[in-house]
Amino acid sequence: MASDERNGRVLLTVLTVLALAAGAAWWRSAAPEPGATTAVPALSASAEPISRTWRVDPSTGDAWPARPERDPTPRARRAPATSPDRSMVIRVEDDGTSRVLQVSHVVWRETSALTPDGPPVVRQVNPSRGDDYRLTVSCSGDGAVAVQLSGAGTGDARRVLRCGGRLELPLLGGTGAPVLVRFTGVRGRAELDARLEALY
């Protein structure tokens, strides 16, 4: 009886060692190579990249998102000298030539703490006819900020920005009328950081 028990233990020990060896071999074969990167799934054909380039119609001042790879002008296919985390505004003239608008100077910068029960912050710019600007808004905190533009060309615009993101809006082809920008806390607490840049 003792020898049967000993044979059973030996058999169990051998099976355990074999199972551990097989598991270790599988583990090593399934492990990624050191320094290898994991593949990122490709975007589907229906997924559109976020446009950070804006086309401008000089006759109306209207702006719309554009994608440089689809732009027929040769200048748009070249990489402009701009920071990769900033949007570009490309002005297309009546004769078809285009150029990237550059920042001339910061007109104003606003940093404020916003809450839903607090007062809104209102800033104004008085553009001359044809002046171009870019409004950049970001916030930190657990809240959200509503940004409302009035007097900016084709009508009022209202966008809501959740903190942690950034919003960039072109204000193009000034009409000479004042443009008001209103920032309102929508939910939570938001530390606003906004600036209006003049473009040339």
C-alpha cells in the first residue's frame, strides 16, 4: 500500500512539474518582445480626422473646416510653420492664392474662476473692417464653460467646452461692429484661460 501511495505522489509531482513547464513555455511565447509596440487599429473609412485648419472666404469672411490633404492649392499641401497643437487659418484670396494667417499679437487674455451660480465674464473687441482674429479657450477643473459670440459675422455662436479640452474659433473678416464674447460657468468649477489673437 505504501508503494502505491509513493507512486501516486511521484506521478502527481511529475504531472505538476510538466504542467508548470508547459505554462512557462506558453507564457514566454505569448509575452511581447522587449521594446515592441502594440499596433493601433486603423481608423475606419468613415472616421474623419478633426480639422484644425480653416478655409476663409475673403468676400464674406465665412470660415469652415478644411483638410490640407484634400485642398487643391499646392501651398496647403506643404506643412506650415506652426505649432502642431495649434490650429491654422488659411486665407484664400479671390485669385485662388492662399496663405496661412500668422499671429500678430494677443489682443486680450482672460483668466477667471467660473461657477454656474457666478456672474458671466464678458469681453469685447472692436475690429476694423476685414480684421481677423482667433479665439482660444481652455479651462481646468471639473466643470464646463459656455462660450457665446455675438456680432461675429453670420450670427451668434454658442459652444460648450468641457474642462480639459480646448476650443479654437476663427473670427474672420471683421465688419467694424463690436464683437462680444461671453463666458459662463455651466457646471462644476472651471478655471478659464482664454485669449484673443490678432491674425495677419
